[in-house]
Amino acid sequence: MIVDQGFVQRVTHHLSLGLARAPLPAEGAGPVAADAPLALLAMAGQARRFIRSALPDRFDPPRESRDDRPLVSDAARGLLQAIKPTTGTTELAIADLMEKRRLRLHPFDLPALASFVKAYAEQLGESAIAFASSEGERELQTIDFFEASIIDETNWIAASPARKSSFIRTLRTQDPARARDIVQAGFAGQHAPARVKVLQAFVVGLARDDIPFLESLAGDRAPSVRTLAEQLLSRLPGTPAYAARLTDVMSRLSLVYNGLLRRRAEIRIEYPATINEWQRPGWLFEILEGLPLDGLAKGLGLSVDEMAAAAQKVDRLSIALARQAIVEQRFSLAASLLATDGEDLELLLSGEGPDLDLLTDPAIGGRFAEAVLRPETWQTLPQAGFFDRLYRRLRRPLPETTLAGLARLPVWQVPVPATRADDAAAILLALVPLVTPGYRPLLRQALAGLPLASSHRPKLVVDLFDELAPP
């Protein structure tokens, strides 16, 4: 007797519905009666053994790992397993340090550290990328980028989106025209997320020479690329987008003069009726983001220094102007616009967007830290969130002169109350990636005065940094 595949499927379907609701069909069963369900089920089961499975529509072989980085030491493995890194700022700093030292995780540790590996696979090397791909990170698998110790003009197009953006951003600080030329040559062949990442780097060194390229992107197939190109054009004087934006901003700014003998200008802001007070800083940052300071000052009929003085006591306007001063690398002006407390600095570093990405350049980030941070003026250490944001902007330790000022603060000599132990430990933990190896003993000394329950994890992180980057 031949039992065809269609009969097997009908029998399976009826059995899944229940024989009371759907009696078994007799057709196709040969001499077996319809009231013999066990015999029919046995026949269907035997027949299924010989039915060949259909071929999959798509077959993705496992990504081959070509990772030639050395493994981390056994001591570092033990510390990583004790810390159990996930996706925070400390974990980002660990991944950055491993990338800088060209180290990779032991294959046996990848499953236990899956969240950490998936979040920072690009920094952790080819083996981490292969693991993340096998765990369902489809974007990593479909974009076949490679792992190279040095990215240059010959191989940048095949690097990961983040490393492409970093390379172009660095080149823009040195030679904006050259960076634009090599981006333009290979731009169309990249995926939309990579095009957006690369285009974000044009914030650095943005100039009128970039206008033809940006205008050509009005027909790009990705809406995200078109939107970003329009935003960049709105920062360039001489474009219709810039003129419209400046007109809108100037309609909300006005000048008033106070004082009899020494008349002092002060800027007034007209906020939209729909903006609540707590939303004002974010709104202000958004409308002023990327507008050149010279254009704003000209619209007010002031010099840039006069505009800075007129903005000093106006809500958060001075912080918004300080962000743009940093983008324009006018660090002394940025310092004059900011109060020395941690709140102004924290607001300065908050927010999304690529504007402050230029601080990852060592030279630019160092000049920013030395001119703007000024730890010698602090009465106490800012909260952990400030140092987390600072690291995410700099992605490297602070310059030695800034660290020296930080080390001279009297707070290191003051015992921490038990009620503040957790806060103090969080601050010290956030400081670990921002200090060079020579200042880690200062952190150890401060951690020694805290209860073990608060200081245990920060101590492990300091130990790990010592292991990955010895003093």
C-alpha cells in the first residue's frame, strides 16, 4: 500500500483537532477501516519517516572568525567573570581599553558575557562579532566588515560603521576636503546606517565647500540620509535652509538694556506656549544646535564676546552657546560661558547628536578638558552621571594637567559619611576610565575608606584596568 504525503498531512490535521470533532478520513488508507485510528496514526507516522524536509529559503553559514588578537590573561578573565559586565559606561570603557590593547575575550567566556559582547562587539574583535552574529544580531552578519588594527584610505570602506565614522571624523579635523572626496567616491555603495554614520562626521570642519555634496543627497534613497543632509545645510550660511532657520531663531531672541550709568545688554527669549519650564533647556539646545556664533551675534547686532556677556544670566542660553563654541573649537569662550559648578557642565555634555563627537579626537578633547573642566574651581566632585557622560564624549583618560587639578581637591581627605558611601563609590567607579594608571592609587585609597558592600565592584574594576593596562 502506498500512503501519499497528502494523506499523512490530513491524518495529522484531524488528530490535532481531535477525532470527536474531525473523524479520520478513510480515503487514501487502502484496506484500513476509518474506525481504526491507531492503525491510521501508525501508518502516518511510518510514512513521515520517509518524507524529505523542504530546503530552507536561505542558508547563512556561520561567520568565520579570523581574530588574531591575543587572549586576555587568566587574571583578567577571572575579574571579568566577577564583574559580569553588561552595557553601561564602565563596560564601554572596558571594551575601548581592550580595543586599544588589541585583546580579545576567551571563547569560553563569550556566552557568559553575552550582553557585553553584543553591545560592544565592534571593539571586542572578530570573535565577538562572530558570536554576536550567531546570537541573532542580523545587522552585524549582513554587513561583512573586517577587523584591522589600522584604518586608512585604502581599507576604510570595508570597516564597521562606527570605525568608518571615527576615521572620517579624524580626517575632517586634518583635511576636510580630502575626507569629503573619499566619502563621495564610495558613499552610494554603503548601507543606509553606514551612510548616516559617515555623514554625521561632517559636523567637524563643516564649510561652504561641502554644500554641493550635501545638496546632491536630496535624492538619496534613505530618508534618514536626506534629513541629516538638510540639517547640515541649515548650519551653513548662504543656503536657503540656513536663512530660514536663522530667521526663525532671531524671531525668538531680542535685546533689552539695563542700568543707568553702565548699560548692559541682556538677551530675552520668547518660548513657545507649548514648552514647559523643564523642557526649555532641551528646546533651546535643539533650535540653536549648529548655528554659527558669528551669525547669531550678527543677527543681534553684537560681537560674539558681547553676545556671550548678554547671555550670562539668561536661563540656559549660555550653555547652548557654549556647546556651539566647543564645536567651533573656541574653548576659552566656552569656559567663559559656563559656571564652574557641575550642573552646567552636566547639561553641556547631555543630549544626543554628533556635535560633540569631535571631543574623541585626543588633541581636541585634551584642549576642551584643560580649558572647560577646571577641577580646581570645584567645591566637591560632580555626581557619577557627569563623569559617565564625560567619558562617553572623550573615550579616553583626562589630560595629566586636569588630573593633577582633580587630585588636589580637598575632598579626597574628607571621610565619607556612611549614608553617602554608595554615592561616593559610584563616583569613584565612574572615574576609573578617566584617570591614567598613575592616579589609580588615589582611587584605591578613597575606596579603602568605604564599606566593602559599596566598594567591592569599583575595586574589581580598578584591578581589571591594572591587568589590561598595567601602570
